[in-house]
Amino acid sequence: MGEQAAGAGHEYERFVVNERNHQRIKKITQSIIGLPTLPTVITQMIGLIDNPNTSARDVARLIATDQALTAKILKLANSAFYGFPRKISTVNHAVVVLGFETVKSLGLSVSVLERFGGSGKDAAFDRQQFWEHSIACGVGASLLAGKTRYRVRGEAFAAGILHDIGKLILSQYFPDEFFRIMTIVREDGVYIGEAEQQVLGLTHAEIGNWLAEKWNLPRQLVEAIGYHHAPGRLERGAELPALIHLADFLCRRQSIGDGGGRAMPKLDPAALRAFGMHEEPRAALRRIFRYGDQLQQEMEKADAFTSIVRGDPEDGAVKIGKEEGTA
């Protein structure tokens, strides 16, 4: 009885410590959201595109109010990643050719890449390698979306880029805790989520979920960030988190960038079922891994995105035409 009581006491103490950590991290995370805010033009663009009465010209006019955003969207639209045979010289043309959802995803991705970009490196975290992994997840999710007939490939791309945003919050605002987490990852060879649970009692997915909610991102993106390691916990709408879950496995298998150690996360079989894969999990993963070479080829075309992270200067000035309403 004494041993049982002592064990119960220790469990209660661990629960209290974890709950304190959880509340502390959540409180601090919510208090710092005012620092990494999304640009006003991005939040307005998300709302505008979600309005069914919006025209391509409306979106182009809004984007054209931000010269830097305009330059980057045009640069990306003309990159090898999209591979259009003719030059896209105006935002209006980009919106028409790429479509609303892709432009929205591009704008959101660009703003986050710029806000948290850079090649900073410390003992715990190589940000350049992190972004290479995140961009690969975006490219991989877009690739798998085409294979699984997911309806919005641009949305899959943005979700892939944003899925690990919680790790950046930990690295930037909780460096001591994050250093301990990465030490456990390196020395014990465990998956980063397990180390986060040991140190904090919560994971980067939960922190990223809070941030996405504070940014008022579309619900499907919030859930993709929060449930990309456990899509089966969602009663419905698990397709996008499942897509990111599988893209993460593909990118880790291909060793592209660094998502926080080399250990694989646990496979959630629900991610396979979401796309009608009912064979044994290892066989299903082998089917996913067959796209590895294609992912590598697509990544070779994605340098325009990694250049934003590196902070490379734009290639020449961008002129805004009259059709964007800024004559």
C-alpha cells in the first residue's frame, strides 16, 4: 500500500509539473504572438479570397499595395517550380494563372518565410536546415496531393511549410528548454516530440496550433499544424493533416533538411486510411517512398523559396501595371 501511495504521489507530482509547464508555455506563447504577427495585407488577402464575390482584380489590387510582396509573388510565379512557358509580368496575370488558393498560400508562405527566415545557427538548431525540411514538406505535400487527388494543392503546400512553426517558437523564445530537448534528441536518439514531452509536457504541434489560431488562419491550416502527427484524433477533416503526416515521412526518408533529429515519428495508420490505403502500414509507406526521386526533382525547382529564407536580394525592380490599380 505504501509503495502504491508513493507511486500515485509521484504521478500526481508529474501531472502538476506538466500542467504548470503547459499553462506557462501557453501563457507566454500567447503573450508573444504580438511579435510575429502576419502583415495586414496577408490577413486581408485571406479574408478577401475567402469571399466568393471577390474578383482576380480585387486580389491583385490588394497585393499591389505591398511592393515587396508583389515582387516575391511574381518571382515565385515565374520560377521553375511552376514552369509556365510565358513570363508572368503582372499580379493580375499571376492570380488568373495560379488561382486564388495558390496565391493565398504563396502570400502566407512568403510572409512566414520572411518573418522567421534567415540562416541562424546555434548549438541546438540550424534554421537553414529546418526551412529546407519545411519547404520539402510543402513540396512533398503538394506532390502527394496530386497522387491522392486532394483538392487544393496550394493549400497542401502552405500547410507543409507551416507545419513545424512551433519548433521555431521554442527555439526563439524558449532557448534553454529547446537546448535540453535537442540534447535529448541527439544523445538518446529519440524523436523530437518525445523529447518535448519529457521537457515541457507538450509538443511543437500544440504550440504551432496556438499560433495559427492567433493568426486566424483558415481552420484546415490550424488543424494541419496541430494534428500533423496525429490526424486520427480528428473526427472529420483529417485529409490535410494526414497529407502533411505522410509528406513528413517522405522528406525524412529522403534526408532533406533537418526537422529536428533523424528519428522518425510514429506512423498514424489513420493517415493512410484517409486516402484509401488499407494495406499493411509498411507496405503503404513503401508506396509513399516510391515518390522520393520525384520529390528530389521537384526540390531542385524550389530554389526560389529557399532564396527567400536566405534573404537573397530580388532580381531587379518590379513595375506594377495599371491593371493592378496603381497607375
